[in-house]
Amino acid sequence: VVMRNFDEDGFVITVYTDKRSKKVLQLKENPNVSALFFDPEWLTQLRVEGVAHLEEDEKTLSKTWNTIS
């Protein structure tokens, strides 16, 4: 997955993956997720847990895809 955005207000992390990947099927079966971030300068790890939402609306996906540089 590739992290694309972080919304501080809603604490939403947006990540992208290929819709053909096995991860998509796994998330449909179990949407509970976690991510581990590490800052080598601070020697700190941060683990975030949440529930995934797979965006499947073609209009929303197209709009989002067109904003990627």
C-alpha cells in the first residue's frame, strides 16, 4: 500500500493499493487494520489501529486518481 493522505481533523489515513491484490479480498473479509510507523531520528514507533473502508464509487475514485501528481 502507498499512503497518500492524512486528515488530521477526522484522523483518517488514505492509502492506495491495486484493486486486484489479495489485500482487497482480505479487507472485505476483515476490515480491521493496523499500521506501524517508525521515526529513526526519534527512535520512536507508532502503531495505529482502525477499520478500513474500501472506496468503490467510480466517480470518487476517478476524481481522487486525477489529483495524484
